[in-house]
Amino acid sequence: MWDMQEEMDFDDNPLPPVEDVDPLLEGLTQPQVQAVTHVDGPLLVLAGAGSGKTRTITRRIAYLVQRCDIAPWNVLAITFTNKAAGEMRERVGQLLTERQANAVTIGTFHSLCSRILRKYAATLNLSPSYTIYDTSDQTRAMKQALKDLQMNSNHFPPGKFLHAISDAKNQLIGPDDYAKTASDFFSKKAAQAYTKYQAILTKNKAMDFDDLILNTVKLMKFFPAVLDELQDRFRYILIDEYQDTNHAQFVLAHALAQKHGNLNVTGDPDQSIYGWRGANIKNILEFEQHYPKAQIVKLEQNYRSTQLILAAADHLIQNNSERKHKALWTENEKGQSIRCFACADERHESKVVVEEFDKLKTELGLSWNDFAIFYRTNSLSRVAEDALRNAAIPYQIARGTAFFDRKEIKDACAYLRAIVNPDDEVNLLRIVNMPPRGISDTTVKALQAHSVGSHIPVYELMRQAESVPSLNTRAVSSVKKFAALLDKWRATLEQGGCEESLRSYVENILRESGIEERYRNDNSDPDGDRIENLGELISSVQQFENDQITDFDAQTTEVSGLSLEAKMLSYLEQVALVSDTDSIENDEGCVTLMTLHAAKGLEFPVVAIIGMEDGLLPHERSFQEKTIEEERRLCFVGITRAMRVLLLTNARFRSVFGKSSSTIPSRFLTELPRELMQTNNVADQGERVGGSGYGNSSVKTESDDPFLADYPPGTMVRHPQFGFGKVIQVRSSGAHTRATVGFERAGVKTLILQYARLEIVDF
């Protein structure tokens, strides 16, 4: 328990004074010294990427305690993650005595508020033993609220209401005030859900994360004596990553600092990338309006990146208007030019990255843990994982899940496995009520119990559900309807010949099962990552199917020799081998894959940013929501994670839901200075990766290969099975010259022209 009385007995011996250079200032630049030695009054530190801000903050804490005789319990340092707080606490512990370090309050906004509320719980009529609800607890509470209100959770998604309630709480709006301002149908329903949800939390003596800050602000607003006590306790306040604060955090910080005015905020408007979760960039941009006498310190020297990487990042971010300019510079080496690769498609893109990584590892003497691949959306990791795995390069998904381990992908694959093998009860029971179809846990338990007693498989019982005594008429109907759907899909699978498209079959399963609609309308996933991942699953099926056709083309004159069921079995076997691969242990570590949002605060000697295309980076939503500047800041964050080498890649064609579409290179690429980049257009060499070099590949001329002249890109053709299509590109390979053709009905296919039986048509 936090006891302020303990402060009275605090006694410690400060370190002896120094005669020459103060150890706390040793190795600091002049701006860092200026920030560290600032004592009273507001302070804004604009810390550029890689400028040593954590070192500056921790040195300032030590300086206040050891050089200014400020009691350590009067110092409060706030950052945004537990990991960052732990690192800050460890660094402070190296500068102060153990007792001093323990007396400084270091943590996140939520940990601070939880600590305050437990001490002053009685003041707000709260139980000091309250529970903090995590996301899953909140969802269960919201489902109960909707049930009590007789609202169907299929029509009123819990995630959508929780998102609206979180936004309201971040704006310090309680249930009553929210209800007063509700004007449209959704907000009125959300107001009812908010009131009921909050009542459930109160009954259960619980709070969600947003309540921690909301109730702390309420405590300070309605109980001046408590606020006065807190202000005297925390006389010197330091807040890191200030550009990421929301309105509630802004109010909390300024209330605590109002009495003494010693508020030190550190941040970088150019790295504000969390607007989608309530962060308000104006909090840092308008700091001087709230504190006109604030001292401004700019940390502009970068210790992380080479001169060329830093210059490119600085040039890019200057296209933004919502910012405070900093003249970023570094004493690091000039470094290598930024390598830009325009690739054929996403598979070629990943192969290019892997080949570059392999060369750089040898050239620079690096380990695999010095390499990272960043992407805007999680769905882009799948092809990169394939390329790394095929090259036997160890990798890890940071702050995320490997593609085939993601819930939506596991759900989709469970459908496919249950259709192929209905006796697989693990997968059958995973999907029996996913998405919800009126089959309750009680019904499932009844089926399982009867199956054990009668020795009849659960799937067979579903087809004869009326034989299970404990099931009511409604449950019987729901179960039999689901079994009939599985029977239908299985019959189609068994009857499908080699001409049937596996991609079309899987698309149909996702659609008819309702899983596609479920994740397309998943309001708890505002970025739409889950539906994009389902689209990437379809692309992996199409890729598998194309590969099978190519392999068979090389051996026979047949386009395909596998039945639909055989293709499905082969595909699921491939997926099982991928998802069941043992984690690779390697003394040299492993390549890290992560989203650009997750990359913030990290650094790697070699970074590749893939998917540099309009619609991906910047994301397509940013065009409608007018958040291009935040997308540019996100790109800036990615670029400034690179220490020595930066690779930027885009693909000429990218598969979305199994269909290959042409792309437009990211506008951010055009905003980078040409003189800083080495551009490599290797799109026409998509299947020649791994040769002696991109610029030296032996692409045949038209006179060497007649197919190149006969089938130039844009040629309209007809295939006896796939119908009409247009040639996208032709890659010369002697007797096995391949053409990539986009068919109207069958999508994109890669065919060996010698066997393809294509007919040129004129319209």
C-alpha cells in the first residue's frame, strides 16, 4: 500500500559532489544538458527519432534528486508501456541509490491511476479490491448487458459498442452525459448499452482500463483536498511519448501539474501514429499555448541511423503540415544508399528481400536478429514467412501471431478440415457455433455426452439430432441445419474433378459459413486485419493451385491432374506442415517480422519495408478519412528504425482474395530524394531471383524466343478450359517459357506456352 507517511522517515546520503565534469552530464550534448539541468517551470523536449530521449529523461530524474535535493517521492515519470517503464526504472536504478530509485514513481498512466484509486477508493465509494477487466472480460460484460437489454448481439456487435464507450470515456463522458447527446439510432442504443454495461461493472466491483483514468480525473475534480494532496506529492512530472496522449490523459496531467507548474513533456509530433485509438497530436503541438513560459529544447542529433537514411526520413516528413520542425542530423557514417526494388508480385518481392538479407548478412558480418521486415497490415507477413522458411532462415513474428496461428485463419482452416474429415471432433466443435448459429454450449455438451454413451460420432449424431433426448426442438433444428451444410460441402468436394477451382471452393465455404461476414463486420477490429487475413488465405490457396499447375505443366501436357478433393488434402497437408513447424533455435537469432505500428521504439541494423504501394502504405482508409499525414508519420517511423541499411519494396501485381491486381507505387516513394536511393526495377525478372545479379540476368530477346514476339503483354487469348484472358507478362525460359495470363473467370494463371494451347483472339 502506498503510504505517504513513509516519506517523513526517508533518509539517504546523496552522492558526493564532483569537482570536474558532473557524471550525470558526462557524454551528453548541449541540448541534452539543457533539458537535464532544467529544474522549475514547464519544459517541452522535442526529441527526434534516435536522439537519446530515454537517456535524457533518466538523467534528469537523477539530476533533480541528487543535484537539486528534490525528494524522490516528489518525482513522477510516466510512459506508455510497461516495458518502457521497466527500462526507465532500471536506468534510474543505475543512477540513484536503491532507496532513492524505489521512492521515484515510474509507470504508465493506468498503473498510476490504479495506485491512486486504491488509496482513495473509499472517497469514491469504491472497493479497494476492485477488479480490472481486460478485453475478454469487457466483451463478456457487454454481452451480458445486451442480453439484459434484449438486444441481439448479432445485430448489435459488442465490439462496436465497446469501441464507442471507450471513445466516450477517453473524452471524459459518462453514461448520463452520453445519453443526453445521443441523437441517431446507433448512439441511442450505445447509450443504453453504456448504462447497463457500467452497472454490471459496478455490481461486480470492476473497472475497465478507461475507467481508471476517468475515475481518477473525477476524483481530482470533485474532491479538491485529494487533488491538493496529489499535487504536493507529485511536484515534478515527466511524461514520455507525449504525442500519444488522449484527452483524458491530457486533463489528468495538467490537473496534477497545475499547482507547481513543473511539467516536463517529451515527444515527437512526427511519430504520432495512434490517432485511431484516441491519441491527439494537438496536445504536443499546442503545449506552448497552455504554458506560454515553457522552455523548448530540441534533440536533433540522431545516434541510430546513417546520414542517408536520416536525410531521406527528414525529407519525407517535411511534406507534413502538422508538425514542429527539427533539423535532424547525425555524426554517423554516410552509409549505403536506400535500396528500392520494384518487383513482379508479392512472392517475387519476398524472394528479393530474402536474397538481399542473405548477401548483407555475409557482407556486413551480421546475425539474423539484426534484420527486420516491416509491413502496414498483418496479412502481408504470410508470403514473407514462406520465403524465409523456404530459405531455411529462422524468423519470429513480433507482437503478433504467425499467419496460420491467427484465430480467423484457424477458424477458416477448421472448416476445411472438418469437411475433409468429419470425424475430427476438435475442428468440428471449433466451428459448430462459429459464427453463432444457435448451437449453445449446453447443446454441444449434450451431443458429446450422448456420443460417449452410444459410441456414435458427434458428426453422425448431428445428422440425427432428434435421437438425443435432452435436445429441444430449436436445438435439434440448428444442429441438423449445420450438419446438412457440412454434407453439402462434402458432396461438392467429393464430386469435384480436376477442372474445379480450389480457390472458388474455399471462397464459397467462407461465404456460406458466414465466417467472412462475421470478420468483415467485426467492429472490434477497426483496421480490418482479420478480413484482410482471410483474403490472404484465399491468395495462398490460389498460389498453391498455381504452383500445382506449373509443376504438372513441366511434366505433362495436362493443365492439372488433381481432383478437387486431392487438391484440398494436399493443401491442408502443406498448411499443417507450416503451422506445426517447431520453433527454430539458432545461435544467430532470427529475422523479426512486425507491423509498422509495433516497430515504434525499436531499431535494427537492416530493415526492409514491404508493400510500399498506395492502398497499403498509405492505407486505403487514409484517403477517405484524410489521415495521410499519420500514414506518412508511420512510414517515417519505419524508416528511422533502420540503422545501417534500408530496403523499400513494392510489387507490380499483388493478390487480394486470390485475384492478382495491378498496383500503384506508394506516393511516399516519390517524396524521397532520388539522389539518396538506388532504384532496382526487377519486375520483369520475377522468376530469376537467385541468379548472378538482377542487372545481369540473361533475358532472351524476341529473336531468341519466338514466344516473346507472339504473346506480348496485352494480347487477348482464349484457353480451352479457362476461357478468355489477357497476357500480363511472358518470362523466357527456353522450352518452358511461361506466360502469366489474367482470365475473366479463372483469375490469374501461369502457363507453360509450349503446352498451354492458347489461341490468340482479335476483337
